[in-house]
Amino acid sequence: MPEQSSPLDLAEGDPFGPHNLPYGVFSTPDHPDVRRVGVRIGNHVLDAGAAAHALGSPYAGLLAQPSLTPLLAAGRTAWSDVRRALTAWLTVPAHRADIEPLLHPVDAVTLHLPYEVADYVDFYASEHHATNVGRIFRPDGDALTPNWKHLPIGYHGRSGTVVVSGTDVVRPSGQRKAPTDPAPVFGPSVKLDIEAEVGFVVGVPSAHGTPVPLADFREHVFGLSLLNDWSARDLQAWEYVPLGPFLGKSFATSVSAWVTPLEALDAARTAPPARDFPLLPYLDDAEDEEPGGFDIRITVEINGQVVAEPPFASMYWTAAQQLAHMTVNGASLRTGDLYGSGTVSGPETHQRGSLLELTWNGRDALELAEGKRTFLEDGDTVTLTAWAPGPHGTRVGLGDVTGRIVTAP
């Protein structure tokens, strides 16, 4: 009888190899109510808490938890130490006998929201996206508002409606009014959209009244996840003047079940686009030791068909600048804060990260196998996937975030 291969014997180039090791929270069919911290390796997930106990690790208290929140709060030194320990457990042959029984096939477990979302902020950091939106809604005016290149535009969302990948999204209802309508009407959104984004997860909190400088980004931010900030464009268009988005954005935000540590993305760091205007000192990253951007390649699928490939490297504002701006007035960070990059769009048509842009607000329909689409229909499933360059020519997989639209009640 041939010897069976180990789950730790990965194919060359596996995007979830030991160079990656994203964290999540899972449960098994035999214990569906017991949530455990897991680490993905190939097509399996390691029960990290059980592994720590089996190997007598001092990190068992951080890993034998139903949530990533304690690990997030532990700080950068602990993050690095735990990552080194996990790498050793998964790569040193002497540990295999202890580790292999603690591996579960990813397809056989249930993945959960991996941490308690404390606060949620969404930004508007892509110059290409902001320019497209400006041209759609202000065709006779300037595409970008005067402040756009001087500060990262953002707004506060609803942490209570952040959901894990795989959760159905109920079509939202609200007021809408087309330009030619005599009065607003109430009903389900007819312009339901996506926003392909990257979300950044805060670990270490900050003191109220104390801004977080650019240089401290890695002291506070643990990692990142793919994010889809669902948007009801018709509700948003009617409500957003003068105070900005509200019901058109607050009904659901989907995040990947996996949080990729920043340490796994060192090879993906890249310089952001050149600045057209001098930045105020708290946002000026010209002297930073490492570039602030990330070379992340996103793919957007609707019902299994690729419709866009937005490049995160083109984002004008970096995650560190967003964090600095978010706290410059003294606003505090909390463990589990999540902030979205804003829609990721590139300069080419196929790189646009929203249907608003891809269809130019419904003017140019997409051709799908099921028929034409301008905005999402009930039953449509949207999936975002992504990868980034890893060390020595590898790829770092960022998992996926998926959601299916269901009919409004």
C-alpha cells in the first residue's frame, strides 16, 4: 500500500505555504459551537490553540481562544514570536507527529468572523475610482474635489453589519429618487453594487487624544483582509448630500475569513503613485524607511465570471496615511478596528472595482453568461480573490470574500 502524503507536503508555489500563514476562526462539524483560532496551511487549517498546548508553547493563552482579539491586542513582538513558532511547528519534521492530527481540511470546517469588529471606517483612496465617480456625477465640473489630494477622504460605517465571507446579503430598501422623478419613493434598491477593497485590522489600541504617526503603522495594524463594501447607489445618491453616505452603505460589508499578517507581505511593499501636491507633515511619507503601498492583485467575479482585475498598487493614499489621518484629531484606536481602503480601481476599464464604474452608472451593460448586468440582481454571487508577491518568487494568497444577493423582505 503506497505511503500517504502528509497535508504538510504542499505543492510547489502553494499560495498558502509557510511564507503566508493567515489567521482565521473555525469550528468543526462535531463541535459546531466551539470556535477555535486557526492558521491556514495549504488546503488545511491548523488548530493553533491545540498545537500550542500539545507543544507546551507559552502562546497557548493567546491561541486557545474563540477569537483573534486577544492575539490582536498582544502587540507586534508577540505577533512576530507567534508567527515564528507557527512556522517552526509546520516546517520542522520533528513536530509532524504532534501537528498532523490537528489539521482539518478547509472545506470541512465552518469559518467565522475572526475578531470582534470594534469600529469600521471606509476610505476613498483610489484616484482612478474618485475620478471616474466625479466624471459620472459631475460631468461638467472638476472630477476631483479640491481637498482630495490633500487628505484621505473617509466616513464611519456600521461595525455591526460587517459579516464574514459566505454570508448572504439581503437587498436593502430605502428612499430613492431619480433625477426625473417628482418625489422620492421607498423600496428595494435597484442599483445594488460592490466595492472591491482591502481592509486593515487594528491590533494595538491608542490613547484617546494621542495621534498615531505614520512611523507607528506597524505597531498598531496587525494585518489585512479582502473586503467588499456593498453599496446601494440609488439610495446613496438621494441621501448623501450634505452629510455623506448612510443607509446606502451601512447594510452590509463582507470580509474574508482570513487575516493575513503584515509580516507575510513584506515582499509586496511598493511605492505609492507620485504626489502632485506637497503633503502636510503628518501625511508626508517621503522619508519613510519602507514604501507604504502594497502590490496586491484583486480579481472580481460575478457568478463565476471575471469582470474586473483591480490593482491595489495604484492606490493614491496608503494605509499608514489613512491611519495617521484617522487619529490626527485625537480619535483613539481600539483592538478590532477595521478600516477599508476604499474602492480599488486602476487606469484601465477592466481594472475598475465597482459596477458603477464598469457600467458607467448603468449606461454600458456587462455581458454575463446569464445575460446583461448593469447592477446586481437577486441570486447573483460576487467573489473577490487576491494574491500578492511573496518571498523568493512565491505568491501570498489572500483568500476570498463572497456573498450572494437575496431578495428584500
